[in-house]
Amino acid sequence: MTITQDPWETLHTTALLGTDRRPLPAAALPLADAVDRTDPAAALLELAALAAVRRRAGALPVPAAEPPGPPAPEDPRPELSAAAARRLAVLLAGRSGAVSGAGLANLAELLPQWLGTARVRGLRAPAALIPGLLDAARARSELRADAVALAGPLGRWLAEQNPDWRFVLRTATDRPAARPVGQDDADAENARNAHQLWHEGLFAERVTHLTLLRRSDPAAGLELLRSTWSTERAEDRLLFLDALQDGLSPADEPFLEAALGDRSKNVRATAAELLSTLPGSALAHRMSERALAAVRLSASGTHLLVTPPAECDAAMQRDGITPKSPTGRGERAWWFGEVVAAAPLSTWPRSTGLTPEQLLALRVGDSIDETSSSWADDLREAWARAAVRQHDADWARALLGPAPARPARGAGRARAPRATGAPAKLLAVLPPEERAAWTAAFIEVHGLGEAFQLLGACAAPWTPPLSTAVVTALARAASSGAYPWSHSGVLGMTERALAPETAAAVEELAAEAAPDSAWSETFGRLAGTLRFRAAMLAELDDRTAELDG
């Protein structure tokens, strides 16, 4: 077989089919006769190399393309310092080997923290790093809001030229990028971008946009959702309702009351849950009446007597209570828990004159048999759900109880606090400092075995006292003979959340551990990561201090 016009195409076809299925072609190329054809596969590669050189040598230059419209608007924000820019390049590469000193954490896990800090500092990325930044955000949607804000006007301009980055045009940020145009022009462009995102964006992008809009302008967010509500899928309506938690107010009640009649039971349940967090809503009032019918203070004032609902009538169902328990609990216990969890917590002090701590100290009995305590756990669990739902710190504090303390000498081993619902969720209701202090006390007494979810509820970076408690607990675990992987979840969190100031203490633990042991490697890796985090945050702070000066 001979090659007629384009030797490359014929060679390409032969390579795809294989030389065992198609004979090696005779190539009319310079030096082709010198190719040894004893091994057809090797000969094919040599002929391809000759053809490639011939194609490249004969290529003609194409006319220069016209510039793609006007240049990107100027970005008045200060640019990253040279050190911070180098750090960003390392994080985008995601390779520990790019940093002097091996044994660091997965750098890709530190990128969100770096981006969030740089955004808060009001800095912008150098132009040369923006393509890599947008590629990273394209692959990881959780980075997009911060990455798009950091890329600024140039990032949006680049997105208009590259279809791979079109997500930038649909990504909302909580504040628009700085633009040197008139305010009216900026408002018009932001409005066009928002309209395009809401009607053409991916679902996750639409949810993010609605959430951010609710934080800045709750009424506008509600109106946006109302404009397309009837055409949305049931599963989408459900998550859009969740976004209304931001900025929730009595102004949302009419919309949520209408959603109680939605054809999706999950949407109805979510609307009811949101309404129950509005103490003055009609649903909250209805639930309060039902709760008071189910729980009353005994005449002696020493008991709470429970009479669970006898049925789940149509009115209860419309308010989000399902007749059948999805948890396997008894139906009356399920109805009871749903009613109490949805009632305003202010119901109980107002009706009894007792504080949350006093109410929790009372015995709980059945209205028929006051000696039975079968409803005590149900009542506490429902109150815990209500405290989380209504973000009531007083009730969360009472349900958690005081911070754990070591028992007196000879008093035996301390027991973990009684679980009331989800302790980590109750912790999240408390102010950050109090949350961290309670968790630190828990770890000092009970160690890390049950602390993973509690630590997850604490804001990162952890406070110095909490960080010290975690490092001390890790030291105890190492000395006890436990293996690092038994605390792998906590160790993964420490790389991102432990205060960088604890690096020296962790280095000491690495030095004290047996050489080449698992703990030595673990502590060395953690110390290196903490040093890396400290340096990257200092670089961003140095730039801010330089600008302030």
C-alpha cells in the first residue's frame, strides 16, 4: 500500500489498527528507505517521526488573531507580595516536594484556608497565577467563590475567552469585584450576571447565589426564589428552602405557610421546620398549644407529666408531622417528639415560671403513671432538637451541662456527659469561645476518643487553649501505646485547624517519640504543616501591614 497525499494520516490509521492487521505502508518520505522494517512496530514509529518533522517543517504561519475585545478592567486592590505569590503557586501545584522539607500534609487541603484569608485581606492574585487558580476552582467547586473573588476582573475577562472557565461568570461572591467604571454600569453588569446565573447556572451555583443574596438582601432573595418556585423540581425546592435560613424573618412567613401545602412531603416538612424557628409565627403558636397539651407541670411542682398526642390529625400533618415514624419509634412517641421540637422554647419558662436548668432537673412521668420515667429521654431529645433549630444558647448550655471536670482524687473515672440529642450540634449554638473552652475541658478529662464531632463544631483555627488540650491528648495517646491511625480523623483536622503556635510543642513530641516510629513520623508531619501554615498566614499579614503602613 502506498501513501498518496498525506503520509501522516495513513501512518495514524495503521497505528490505530496495528501492524498485525494492516501491513506497514511504503512511505514516500525523505530517508524512508533507510528505515529498518524488520520490526514493523519500531519501523512505524520511525516513519511517524519522519512524517512529524516533515509536517512541522512545512507548516505555514497563520494570520494573527484580532485581540479579543477591550482589555480587562483595572483591579485597584493590592497585589499579593512576592512571597505570598510563591506560596500560592506551591499550593496550586499541591506537591509537598515543592517545599523544602518533606513530610507535609496534603497541600491541596490547605488551599481553601489560604484563599479565604487572602480574600478577607482584600488582596488580588498576580495575573500569571490566575489561570492556575481558575483551573483549581474548576476542579473543586468549594473553592470557586474565594477563587473568583481573588481573580477579580481579570478572572472574569479570561472566563469570557475560555469556555472551560465559564463557571466564573456564574459564580456569585458576597461582594462584587472592584471595577473602575461608573456605579450604574457596575450595577447593571452585576444584575446581568445574577440573572444569567439564576436561570442558566448549575444547581449548586444557584443555591450558592441564593444563599449569598439572602445574607445581603433577604427580601431580594425571597423574591428571586418566588419568581421560579412553581417551575422548580421538588428536590431543588427542598434545598432552596434550606437557603432561606439565612436572613429568615417574619417577612418570609407567608411564603413558608404557602409551602406547607406543597405536593412534596419533604418540602412541607422543611417549611414547617423553618416556621418553627420564628417564635411569632402562626405555626409556632399552634405547636406551642399542642406541646402544652402534651406536657404539664404536676400540682406538686416536682414532676413534668407527659400525655403524648393520641392521633396525628390533618392539621398536624399540614404542619409537617408525618403520621408514620420514619425512625422505627412508636407513633405516639414520634408525634410527641415532633410537637415539642417544633414548639418555641420560650413556651416552657412562660408556662411554668422555671428556668431551663430547673425544668431539666425535674422528674418526668406519665400522666397516668407518675412513677414511670419512660418519656424523660424523649422530652430531653426533643428539647435538644428545638435548641439547635432555634439557636437558643441558654437551652443548649443547660442541656450540655457544665464543662467536664476531672473527678476528685479517689472518686473514680470520670464519665462522659449524658448525651442529649447531638452534643456537637448543641455546642455549635454556643459562642465560639465558649464552644472551644467546653471542648477543651472535655478533651482534658475524656481524651480524644469521643471528641471528633465536638472538634468539628469548633471554629478553625482552634483557640490556643483548645489547641493545647489537643496536643496534650495526642501526647497521652502516644505514650499509652495507641497507634496514630486510631486518631486519624482528629489528626486530619489538626493539620487544618490546630493553632500554628503549637508547632514547637509538636516538634518536641516528634523528638521524644521513638526514632522511625509511626508517632515520630506523624508528629513530624504535623509540625511541618503547622510551620507551613504559620508562614503562609504571616506572608499575607505582612502584605496587609505593609499597606497599612
